[in-house]
Amino acid sequence: MNTNEPFAVPNAAVRLLVVLAAVQLIREILAPDLDALMVYYMGFSVFRQGAFDPVWLYGSITHVLVHSGWWHLLANATWIIIVSPQIFPHLPGMRLISFFALTGTAGALCHACVNWGTAGILVGASGAVFGLLGAGAYVMIRGRDGSSRPTGKDILQYVLLIMIVNVGYAAFGGGTVSWEAHAGGFFAGLVLFPVIRHRLPGWGNSP
């Protein structure tokens, strides 16, 4: 991986950001009752009527497209802009979008399992963003000398750091932030990235 390459947000990430912004803009235009319906049908909850209903599982994917407001979207977009250039060389094209969707889904399912029976609707791409941070354990950190590949201890320290950030999000979120979705997306990213990444020529031997 060439660290001297200029910073550039991948086209796949740009398209993703455009879609997320377009959905939020549509919400701003819609009448309040229609906006509420949009959140209801695109958000994620499998306990709409007080009992588990698998028909709503599709929301584990669509919920990443809907945010609680522009600030929520901006926070997630900032992470996407920062992290995606590091991840994209290993997840080119639709791999990045698929990875984003898969880790977002994993985050939503983790949220549902921990909060089993809760009817609140989950929205936002934060679980998928943390999925990108999970992938970052393999491509965004280096060993103690700053150039060698990270050891298991280095990765563990990275995981602990991200989980501290996650706790901070939850603590300052006033109960509106799903640390469960963040954690689920992050650990899904840790597991899925080595499986679906595109190995660059010589990457495995690079310092």
C-alpha cells in the first residue's frame, strides 16, 4: 500500500454519500406524516406489534439509508470520508458497498438481539461505519516502529480504543445511540474483511 498517494474519496463512497444525502433531503421535503411513514418502513425493528415478526428483517439493510437528522448524517459521512480511502484499495467497487451493507446489517441484528422485545426503530449507518473501522484494524494501523505490520497486541489495542470511542458515543448520546449496533458492525468488519478483501500484489509482504 502506497502511503504517499494523495488522499481521495473513492467514487463508490461518493455515490454512497450522495444516496444518503438524497434520502435525508427527501425526508426534509416530505410532509411530517409521510416522513414518519418513511422512517417506519425503512427503519429497523422486528417488534412492531409487541411480538417478533420476521417480515421486518429487511429493515436491517434499509435502516442504514435513513438518519435522524443532518448532524447524524454528517457524523457518519465524516467517518466514511476519512476511512474509505484506506479501505477501498482492498475492497474495490461494489465490494466496498457490499461490505458496508453487510456490516450495517450485522450491527442491526446485534442491536435487536441485545434489545430483544424492544419496539424502538433503529436508523442510521453507524453500524456500517464501525464496520469500516473494523476493516481498519488490518490496513490503518502499523506495528510499534510505525512501519511493520501490526501484531496481535497492536490489533487488540486498536479494538479496545474503538470500543472506548463507542462507549463515549453512547455516554454522550443521551440514550439515543446504539452502542450495540456499533459493536456488531465493528466485529463483523473484523471478521468479514479478511474473507472478502481483494489482495493487492505484494501487499502481504509489504512493511
